[in-house]
Amino acid sequence: MSKARPVLLLLAAVAVLPACSVKKIAVNSLGNALAQGGGVYSKDDDPELVREATPFGLKLMESLLEESPQHKGLLYATSSGFTQYAFAYIQQDADEIEADDLDKAVALRARAKKMYLRALDYGMRGLETVRPGFRQALRQDPKAALVPFKKKDVPTLLWTAFAWGAAISIDKTDSELTADQYLAEHLARRALELDESYDRGAIHDFFISYEGARRSVGGSLDASRQHLARADELSKGRRAAPLVAFAETVSVSLQDKKEFDELLNRALAIDVNAEPELRLVNLVAQRRARWLLARTEELFVE
């Protein structure tokens, strides 16, 4: 039986069950199926098909969370889903059209920020299921607040940090949000301590951008480079995202055009079919690599 069929059967059950307790069981079962169903998207070779399908899935998960607000798997999937959708489609669209339509680009970035903040809230709710009162505790003593989290919590820690960092990055005029960047860092560092190899080194991607973008305020380009090397090692050179992130942040900052070209061309040379589970994320990263290469003259002063 395909994964789609049991999901449809569960949807039908949720619609007709009258008893609250039984309905909640069905909701949780459907939530489990949806939370574990990301592989269907990640293996897809058509990013535009995924673009069109994702909003329905996200709204469905939000609807289920209304019925089961503490479903940890759903909270993680909704947080990561909104973050990825906002970056891969809304923010990227904004970047690509900015030169031709600044007003629309500004509007798209505002929309992306709202989605990142929504993702942040779902991520925080997921972390609260492990450590009640986590939001307040994190502000009071970040290290102590993160002690209860274990390896199984790494996905939620990381995607909450990604959502937080993305919201900060897309609107640097929001001083209140920017002041919280050290808290996002704490989440990512705890994830790194617990499982450095998670998702083939994806935690290092956070620090490639984080360290590289903070060059003038305490960031370390050497640290960013070390995270790139480790991400590349853990993925066996099969993930394009760390290469693109480093080229965009560090290579541009250093005005190292040769390195910029080399890294982006390496990203474009990755065979997206070599690792089916990485196909979609590699296609998204390669789209950004092509966009960055097309802007070389703008990014580098000869």
C-alpha cells in the first residue's frame, strides 16, 4: 500500500469520528504519518511541483495542530516546512526580482519574514513539549535551559534555530529580533553537541552563514571555513547548500572571486540523482548558485 492511501483513509476517519478521544487518536495517527512523510518531497525532481503542493500540506498540519497542539512530530514538521518553503520559494523569488521590481521584492521579503516567525513559534512549541517554560528559561540562562534536550530533539532544535536566523537575516532593521541572535546560536550549538552528523552535516550550514555574516561584530571567517570543511566531509561532497552558503557570505565578503566561482561551480557539478534524499535541496541550492553567478559583476569590484 502506498503512503498516500493510509493518509487518505485517516483523513476520512477524522472527518466522521464523533467521539473526541477517538478523533484525537485518528488526528495523532495522521499527524505521525505527515510528520514522517518528508521523503516524498525531498526526493522530488520538480521543485515547482513541490512549490504548488507545499501550502496545502502546511495548512493541513496547522489544522491538525488545532486538534492536537502538543504533537511533537507535527510541530517539528510544520516548523521545518514553513522555514524551507519561505527560503526556497518566497525569499529566493524576492532576491531574483529585486532588480526589476523592488516593491514586489520588499513585499515578498515581508511575507517570508512572517513565515519564518510562524516557523519559529511552532519550533518553540515543539521545544516546550520537552522543557515546559522553555522560552522564558532560554532568555534567563540559555545553557541551563538546553540541558534537558537529547539527540532525538536535534531536528527541532536545528530548524527552530534556522527559522530564527532566517527571520533575523531577512530584516536587519528589526533591532528587537536581531538582539536575539545569540539565542538562536545557543539552539544550534546544542544541536551540534548532540549530533554533529545530523542530516549529513546540516547543522554546520547554520554556522557557515552565522559566522560569515558576523565578520564585523565578532564572527570568525576561519570558523566559517572550518564548518564548511566539516559539512563537506560529513556529506561526502554531495550537498550543494554549504558550498553556496560559504560563497555567498565569506567569498563575497573577502572579494575572493576565484573562490566564489570555484565553490558555486562545484555546487552545480553535484549530481542531484546520486543521493535521492538530497535531490530537492540540491536543486534548490543549485538554483541559488546560478542566480549568484549571474550577479558576479554586481558582487565583485574589479
